Amino acid sequence: GQQVMQIPQYQHVQEGEDFTTYCNSSTTLSNIQWYKQRPGGHPVFLIQLVKSGEVKKQKRLTFQFGEAKKNSSLHITATQTTDVGTYFCLGGSNYKLTFGKGTLLTVNP
Amino acid sequence: ETGVTQTPRHLVMGMTNKKSLKCEQHLGHNAMYWYKQSAKKPLELMFVYSLEERVENNSVPSRFSPECPNSSHLFLHLHTLQPEDSALYLCASSQESYGELGQPQHFGDGTRLSIL
């Protein structure tokens, strides 16, 4: 079945440092979505990527979808304390949806 | 306010009780989802309803029984649960095209379930 591996599981950074989380699917995806969940909160949709090699930016966040549509990354430039939370990818293919395990980001001010 | 409302927010029940979780979405979406989120585990997709038909059931034990009477409401009926079923249960909705899943999901705040 479809599996989505996400690394790292945890990342602790100093405020101002960059952060990247990676997702790797065992199968080719139709699309990939990224979500952020603050501590004690619910997942909030960030972005969806559908095209091979697609790159999208949201302020300090850069999202990439691999050429083979099997991997994706989320990069945050110059982290801030408001970036704290768990970042999940969600791989979609027809009726199969699989979340990565998530990367918990903590930021030291 | 996410447009997806879950009740109750917290539920404590014994293993022999029967209870139901409720989810209501006010976004006009046509697909609804139940997820289980346990500590240190990834989000687990339990059930998906698209256009009121169940399209995904990820090998969930029969002690969990979903019901989707219309596109705005989703229930999860609970019966004879086990301690390992204690978790946060999240509901989500999305607007899907026929025959597909993969549009952005809007989540509710969840029901924190504790089994004694």
C-alpha cells in the first residue's frame, strides 16, 4: 500500500535559522498537501502541489514537489517562534490519502 | 472558527458504554473524514464519505461505526471501546470532484476521548 515517510521527526532550531522537512512516497502521487498543527490545535491547510517539479512560496515558506511526484519538501527561512508546531504532508492518489508522521518544530528565541 | 464543529470536545467513557461523536460542517463541502490522532503517532485516516457514500475504510475495528446522514453531518458511533482507543478524534471536510479525493481539508477542533 501507499506509504509516506517524513523526516526528521523532530527539529529544534534557534530563532533565525532555517528549517526543512521532507516527505517521500512509496508510490507516485496525484498531489501533495502540507498542513501545520500548533500544539493543542488542529491541522490547518497550508498549500497543495499538483504539478511535477512545482515550487510554491508563501512568505518565508517554500514548498517543492519532485519531478517524479514522489517526494516533497517544506523549507522555512529564518524561523520565528510563531513557526512552532508539527508540519504534516498528505499524499493523495485517487481514493488513497496518507499522512506523513509529521515533523515537530521547536524554536528557541 | 473553522466551519467544522465537533461535539463533544471531551468525552470520558467506560469500556461498556455506547456514545457518539458528532461533526457538522458549514462550508458546503461534499466529503467528510474521521481521523484518529494518538500521541507520537501519525494521523490515521479512519473513514471517508464522499457525496454521502463511504469510499474509504482503513481496516477500522467494528467497535467504531460511522454514519453520514447528509453531506453536512457525520457521526462516529462508539461501542465497547478499549483503553488503546483513547485519542483525539478529528473530523474534516473538503470539496471533491466525483471519483477523486485530494482537495484541501478543513479540520474541526477534535474530540478528546478517554476510555476508562
